[in-house]
Amino acid sequence: SLVALDNLVNFLALCADSDRSPRAANQVFLLSDGEDVSTTELLRKVARAYGANLRLLPVPSCLIQTVARSLGKGALADRLLGSLEVDSSKARELLGWKPVVSMDEQLKNMALHDSSI
């Protein structure tokens, strides 16, 4: 799960406005854009936003796990290959919050403002 900067700022502004969101006080929220993607799909989306051609080589996750464990990096492989999904339903249900930009929109915006290209 990822959260776009525009979505995070919008959510914080909502929480800071006690008239619009009195139920936010003393709550803990997990936040995401609501679009959970795999690492492969994220790479494809970033490449598309930058207008780049992406060439990925399929590598079985069990091979990555085996090599990482033999190098003492099993925990790193678990983080890389595991599910890192965040449930942001509390923010949506309790406060009625919805993301203001999609992941694709935010990635395009990021690419447009990238000074390295």
C-alpha cells in the first residue's frame, strides 16, 4: 500500500478541521490510496508515468528467498516479497475520507516535476 502526498495532506487537513471531522480526535488511522499493487505492477506504473520502456525478467520468489537466506538477508527478502497492505477503511468509514488523486495521477505528477529527467 502507498499513499500519495496529495492524499496524505488532504487527510491531515480533514483531521485538523474539528468541524468537519469531530470523530477524528484521539484516533489512530492507517492510510493508503486504496489501490494495492505488487512490486511488479508498481514498477510498470512508474515506467508508464515516465514514458519509459520497462523490461522485467521473471525470477521465482523461491529463488530470491533461497539466495537471500544464504546471504543472511532472509528478513529483507520477506519484506520485499511479502504483502504490505494497509487497511484504510477506518478513515473512509469514520470520516468519509476518499483519496483525491489516484496512484497513476500522482505518479504522472511526480514524473512531470522530476528535475533529473
